[in-house]
Amino acid sequence: MINDTLQNRRYVIAVIISAVIVLYVLRLFTIQIIESKYKEGADSNAFLKKTQFPPRGLIYDRKHTLMVYNKPAYDIALIMREIHDLDTVAFCKALSIDKSYFINRIAEIKDHHRNPGYSSYTPQLFMTQLGIEDIATIQQSMYKYPGFYIQNRTLREYAFPSAAHVLGSIGEVSQKKIDNDDYYNQGDYAGRDGIEFTYEEQLRGEKGVEILLRDAKGRIKGKYENGKEDIAPKAGLNLTLTLDAQLQILAEKLFSGKVGSVVAIEPATGEILAMVSNPSFNPSILVGRQRSENYMQLVNDPTKPLMNRATQAQYSPGSSFKPLQALVLQQMDGINESTMFACNGPESSPIKCTHHHGSPVSLLSAIEQSCNPYFWNAFRVTIEKDGYGEKNAIFRKNYSEWVDRIKSFGLGSKFTDGDIYEQSRGNIPSEKYYNRVYQSVTGWRAITIRSNSIGQGEVLVTPLQLANVMSAIANEGYYITPHLNKCDSMLKKIHQCKVDKKYFPIVYEGMSRVFEYGTARASKIEGLDMCGKTGTADNSHGKPHSIFVGFAPRVNPKIAIAVVVENAGFGSEYAAPIFSLLVEQYLQGKIKRVELEDRVTKIVTNYNVQER
Amino acid sequence: MSKNVSIRYALDWTTVFYYVVLVLMGWISIYGASYNFDQASIFDFSQRAGKQFIWILSAFAIGGILLLIDSKLYNIFAYFIYVGAILLLIVTIFVAHDIKGSRSWLMIGPISFQPAELAKMATALGLAKFMSAYNYKLKTWKDLIPLGLIIFAPFILIILQNETGTALVYVAFLLMLYREGMKGIVLLIGSFTILLFVIIIKLSIVTLQVDQGTLGMVLGMGIILLVQIGYAIFICRNQKEAIILLLGTILVGVAAYILNIWFYVNYNYVSIFTVVASCIYWIFIELFHRYKKYWFLVLFSICSVLFCFSADYLFEKVLEPHQQVRIKVLLNMEDAPLGAGYNVNQSKIAIGSGGFWGKGFLNGTQTKLKYVPEQDTDFIFCTVGEEHGFWGSTLVLFVFWLLLMRILRIAERQREAFSRIYAYCVASILFFHLMINVGMVLGIMPVIGIPLPFFSYGGSSLWGFTILLFILLRLDAARLERMR
Ligand SMILES: [Zn+2]
């Protein structure tokens, strides 16, 4: 019986369905036949939404010097349906373009494969990023070319021809970006790399809309509701960088004719004061119409000017690794202040000493004199201190501890909580790595991995990481993730390093002596106690890289710097003077040693480097 | 060989015919929607119509294959298919790329696919299997809880993919549950809830005098009182009580209005007070006369009052801002032509401009000017309305109606509960899609992005609906097989 009543429910369901469909038919009848307002809506007036582009946020340096601003630019757009009686010759002449360019461009716009959003009813970009000088001629005669419109835009303009890698550039958005972000439309611009990319959402602002009415033939009939519904564009937010423009400019100047990079950090805040990668280029060449041509030139340049060596190039730190090594080996109880090792100078085995000095050597003089045998022996006794154990287990445990403490200074991985675009990881070889390379857990010993002791071999760092290590040493064992945006939230990203405070003073003393008696005597600044360390990193591409790291002043440090000059030679000869000049500029506000500045500027280590 | 013959004989060709008609009409509309005057043929594979052609051919192939599979397998593997679909939904959440906030697309080479479209079919199979079990009754908790889980699992997973619209389709199963024995009152209460919600939200911005309550709340309470009076008259056949209640309400109203001259009166509280008083009155009657019919009324009133209070809260706190805006647009509360209402407004203009006969194939200007967004997917019905006018749109709705009626007929002629339940699932899903999608385009329903079955551009949805329908056709064909 119950089933019968349930079966009857099919009628209820059928009635519900039918009722909805009848309701919809009635609604259609109302909209399509009874009411006339919709027809008028379509026939007489339709909306044309005209995007109003917001000015992009300005970029300042830490002293509020304007670095990047906007200049007006113009696009020429066309609506294919509205073009008629076009005097092509006059049009091309007014825009100073070839007729063949015009024909190609029109074909490109109409090509559905290359321009999938094409419609002959909607505005299409004909030419973009024109300067005021480019459109000056055509502006007055625009009325002669129906279907063509001038659209306002802004382009980037740079106060200095510097910091191209830090600032990055702006380019047309990719189709992928358009698909993933509702903000963008075909032909929009967005940050491609550097700060412009990282802070795109902050800098871009909010688009506005101007609502125009037009008839079915596309003719503009004025503003909708007298502009009441228009939305004004909201300018992008300004950005203050941590860079010191003067320091940045000086560093770039000192690098002329050389390949390499500099990173300077304020240790107390992790703020990047300067970040240079040479060869570089004037950021303004990647703006506007000449962008793609210049970009191709940069791509094809064998010296790779597009690469930001400061964050992407990986080098063996060489002797500049020694201060950090000294800290970690002390912390692991392998050595202490009074530990001495013998040094036979160039006859030492298995690692030669590149300097001549007395023997045995203490930790202090080993840092000062950059004694390789000392650090090899110290490294060996530290990771071998408890013996090897069964299957090398104890040795491997100690080695892993060494890796862990070294990495706590920010080496071997990217800074993921900062705002630096495109970094390399660098490398601190792990226990697993060696197990794999030597195909067993017992296949490697301290002697096998000896190059780690002096910062050669598999140990790789970026200049940014190197500068950060100096910053962490200057802070007695912590660092704030190096960053470019000067704001308080960045200061909270504090990382504790795994070395106790008490081990730092002797390293400071050793690094200070580098300027007094050691390898950087020539780069001393009178009346300033600085800490530093040279590095001369062998590599397979010719002369060794010249490296210098350090911070100043010794007490209450204000700046930590890493300098790498590729294939130049000794660290003391090329990198140390650059360090010294940068410190002078930053701490004393100007350079007194003008002839030194001049000499360094004129040194050329690579004749392929082009000034751009 | 013999199997093929039997399929050809037993297949419900009428349904297949409606299906093909709808798919072809959809294809033509997609061509119209994406057509530019300077564009090539309908078979240009770089264009959407061309791509849809490939989807259609492959959908036909899938339909054909499904018919060749032994019908018993669908029953046997129902749970496997359901669990498989659930796993696929879970995987999708983790694997899928973020496309405009939705994480529902799986990319396999050049093809992207939405597993959520398959999950509807799988859930229908799962439900059919579970509810067709021997001795199943829609009464005990033991039966209801797993049932709820079967529906809820894909629902919540699709919500997690940020496809709220697609998830809402699972509400459609209520229709099937109704046919299978769910109390009809559930449907009624559901409708009543929506009515109250709309009134409260829409009228909560209309204030009575200054700060003295909102029209929404007062009307909401008024409706509850009216329901009480109606219940007393028509269900309990007790006109005396009804008149007392009516007089009481009027008395309170007049008293509040007069008191308002000297005192500050908040009408919200007065109306709520009236409902509470009426409840106490019903309880009194109940105890005094032992009618036992008013308990339900009291319970209903209390729930409604609570709902009215929470509706505002639900709206503000639970719904996302864009969902709030969509509902407000639907209720004509937000009137920005270029804001959220823009789509619907343009869609109405496009349809409205079609008139009776339409502007003719490929002659729609509104769709051509790209005023209507998503015109070949969710707003495809617009193109029909503009280019083929009232007669064309009505024809499409008519074919859908024929198809739905046919499915109901197929459902009722099944001998096995499994097939019948599955058929009702299919009908419910198709109907829900039709109702929401066309309702949205016509401005009657909120903007919920779900496709029009067989019409909208896109492989996932076409395949999904084809599979849904052809499994039903295969099950139906088996009905005759067994008779012979
Ligand atoms: Zn030595």
C-alpha cells in the first residue's frame, strides 16, 4: 500500500519540474516580449568600460631619495570595425613607421592564433609604450583616423642608471598570469623580475573604470550617468628600499671593467645597503619600445648581464670561509684559543700553505695569516674527535653536526622568508651526499673531504650568503633575513646561529689583525678598527676569484660586506680595496682616498664587459 | 552479436534523440557565442566551436562504450566507482593548479578535466546501491547517517576545491529522496526557510521610523503568525482559536502603535513578543484540551524565530563577501551595473533584445560585443535568447522538459530499486542544473557558476552529463533483456 502512495509522488515531482519550466517561459515572455527597456538597452546604449590605469608606486632608497618614478606613455589602440577611409600613407608618416610594419601589425592583430582574444568590435593594441615625442605629430590629427585611439599609460623612469638587478623591470603579462589573476588583461604590464616582481601587488595599485555609453555601431555617446559610476584608479603604494643609493652607485662604479658582485648588509637589521652584480646595465634600456631589442642583446651577451650574480652566482668561498670555520670548530670543542698546529709552509701536506709564517701556529695567527694547514688540522681533529665508530657512525654524526652549525648561518639554502628574487641555494655537502658519492657509509673520511676545511671543493656560496655570514658574525651569532623592503615586519625574521657568543672575540681579533698585520694591510682605513678576511678561490675558469668579506667598525658594526671579483687574482689585491672604499663611503659619507678610488675604478679584469 | 541486437532493440531511442538535439543546439549556440564576423568555419579547431565538436564526438563515443558494458557491472561496481571518485576528488585538491581561486582542474597533458563533474554520477551510483539494499528504509538513524555521509563526502570535497556552485548540486538529491519516501514536509520546510531568509535579508535594510525595528523582522514574524492561523483553521479545524489569535495580534499591534506616541517602542521586539505569546497560548490550549496537534506548531514557531534571528548573522558571517553580493544583486539590493550585477544585467539585455523571433543566427550584437561574460559556458542560454528569441529559448526549455519527463517515465518502469533510484538521481541533477543555470541567466537565481547540461562549452561537463545519462540508458535497456 505504502509503495502506491510513494509512486504517486512522481506526479508531485513532475509538477514541480513543469512549474519551474513554465515559470521560466513566463519570465522569458516578460523580458523578451512585454518589457521594452531591455531592447532599448541593447539597441541604443551599451556600456564601454574604459580602463583607467593607476600610476605605479614610486621607489625610494633608505634616505628617501627617489630612485624610480613614472613618466607618461601612450598606446595606440584600434577597433577594427570602426576603421574606414584610412589614409595609410599619412597615418604611417605621422607615426613614423613603415607601411610594411603597418600591414604586418594589422595581420598580427587579426591572427586568432597569436591573438586569441581578438574581436573586431573591441579595442586592440596597435602600438604600445610610445613616448610623448612619438605621438606628438599624430595627436592633433587623430580625428582623421577613425577607429584609432590614444590610450594613456605610464612607464618607468629611473633617477640613476643603477641597481638594475635589484629593481627589476616591467613587461607585458603572460597569458598564464592573465588566466590566474583577474586583475590582468591582455596587454597589461606587471613586474617581471626583481623588486618590481616581488612587490607587484603593492606597487600596481587598483585600476579604475570609466564607463562610456555607445551605440550598436560603436559610436561613443558620452559618459554613463555623468560619470557617477566611474571608479577612479588608485595609485600603487610607494616602496622604500633598504638600499643606500650613493653606496650602490659607488659600488657599481668601482666594478667597472670587472665581473663579480658586492653585497652590503646592515647587520643589526638585515637591511641590504647595496647589491651589485656586474656586468650590469642601465635599467631604463628595458623600458618602452626598445625593450625587446635591448633584452635580446642582454640575453645574447656572453658575460650574462641579466644574471644577478649577487644572489644567483655560486662560488667557493675559499679563505673567506675561515672565520665561520673557526667559530664552528670551537663550538664543537675540536679546538680552543690555545690549540696549536704545525705549518710547513708550501711543503705542508696534504694541504699547502700559501703564506710564510712561523710554526706552530695559534688560532689567532691562523686567521690573520690565512693558514691552510691549521684549518685542515683543526677540521680533522674536530670531526674525528670521538673516533670513527662502527660503520663510521660517530664520525658521520660529528660531520652532520658541523654541517648543521655551518648551515645555521644561512648557507646551503635559499632565504625563503625574505623578498629576494631568484636566489641560488649554494651548497654545504651533506652526509647523505658523501654516502652516495662514495657509495657507502664507510667510503669517506676526514681526509677525503679535506677541501671543506678551507672553503673549497663542494662548498659553494652566493655573495648574498657570504655577506649574511659576516652580518651574523658581526651580530655575535644571529642574523635577520637580508631584505630589500624597509619595513618593520621584515625585522622580525630573526635566525639564531648555532655558535655561542663566547667564541666570537678571538675571531674578531684575528679578523681585525688581517688589517693590521695580515693580508689586507694595504686596505686599512686610518682610525677605524675593521674586521675582514681575504679569500682567493681557485676555479676552473682561469685566474682565481678575488674575494673579501668583513664588517666595520669592529665594535658596534654598521656594515657587513662581501666582495667577489671573478677571475681577478688575489683577494687582497682586488676585492679588499673595494671593501675598504665602500666602508669609507658608508661610515664617513665620502671618499677621501680619491686616487685609490680612481685606481680601482680603472682596473679592468675582463675586456668583454660592456658599459650599458 | 546477440547483445548488440538486444541493445539496439531495448535502447530508449527517444531519450537518445532528445540528447542529440540538445547537444547539437548547444554546439550551434557556442559557435554563435564565440563567432566574430571575420572568423572561419565552425570546424576551426583553434576556436571553441571546433573544440566542442571534438568533445561532442568523444562524448558520443563514450556513450556508445557505456552501452556495451554489461549492466550488472554498474550495480556490482557502484561502490568502487564512488570510492574511486572520492579519491580522485581528494587527489585533485592537492594536485590541481589554482585557477582563479578554484582548485578543481586536473591537467593530463593538454587536456584539463574537472573530476567534480564525474563525482555526481558516482554519487548517484553510490546512493542507488546503498538505498536499493534489501530492507532499506528512510526512517532509522542507522540508515540515514550513511546516506548523509555518501552525499556529504563529495559535497565537502568540492567545497574544498572552491567550487561552491558545483557542490550545491548535491542539494538536488532531496528530490530523489522525496520520491523514495522522505517526508514531504522536508521539502515544504526547505521552501519556507528560503522564503523567510529572502524576506529577512531583503527587508532588513528597511527600517521602521527611526531605529524602531526593521520591516524584515516584523514581516517575518507576521508570516509565522499567518502560518499559525492557517494551521489552526485548515489542519486543526479550530476557527475559534484562529480568531482569538488574529484579534490578539491586531490588539498587540494597535497597542504598540498607540504606546509609541508616548514611549520608545521597538517593533522588532513587539513582533517577537507576539509570536512568543502565541506559542504560550498554543501550549495552554494543548494542555487544556489535549489536542496534541499544536506541539508541532509551537516547535515550528520557535525554530522560525530562531532562524529569523540567525539569518542576518548567517548572511553576514557565514557567507563570503562575493556570495553576499550575489544574493543582494538577486534581491535587487545592490544595483551597480558594472559590479556583480553587471553579468546578469547584460545577460537580461542580451536576452531581452532577442524579441520573439530573435536577431537570427550569428547576428546577436550583444554577445558579439562581448558584453556578456562567460557567454559560451555559464551564460550560453543568453546566446539562444538573443539570436533565436522567445521561440528558440522556449523550444530549448521544451526539449529539456521532454527529456526530464522521459527520464521520470523511465524511472518508474524499472523493476529494480537500484535503477529507479539512479534514474531519479539523474533527473534531479539535470533539473537542478537547468533550474539554477537558466534562472541565473534570467535573473531569478543568484549567480552560481554551474553549466547548462549538454549546452555549455567544455569537455568535462559534457562528458559528465553524457556518462550520467548513458549509464541510465544502459540500466533501462537491461530491464527488457531480463524479461526475454
Ligand atoms: Zn701556514
